[in-house]
Amino acid sequence: MAKRKYNRGHIVPQRWVFGGYCPETKKGFLEIVPNRSADILIVKHISPGSIIISDE
């Protein structure tokens, strides 16, 4: 999320964030995740049979 321009300045630590939103209940969540494994994230947060839309 942060990039040094012209190799100047200090490096900002980066964190991965996972989020989801349910349009029916209008509830969403964001969570900082140390492990980006899709299996772990999907099993923990997504109900079976849900439709998943991703940017990748």
C-alpha cells in the first residue's frame, strides 16, 4: 500500500487486510491477516454456498 518514490524516505511496514460485505444484512468486516492463505480465510468467514467475488 505504500511505495517509496525515487528510493527516498523510510519503508512503511505493510499489512494485508481481508474484508467482506453482505448486501442483505448491510454488514461488513475488515481484519488484518498474517497469513493470506485463501483456504483459511474462506473457511473462517464465508458461509457454505456463498458467492465470492474477487479482484483476482
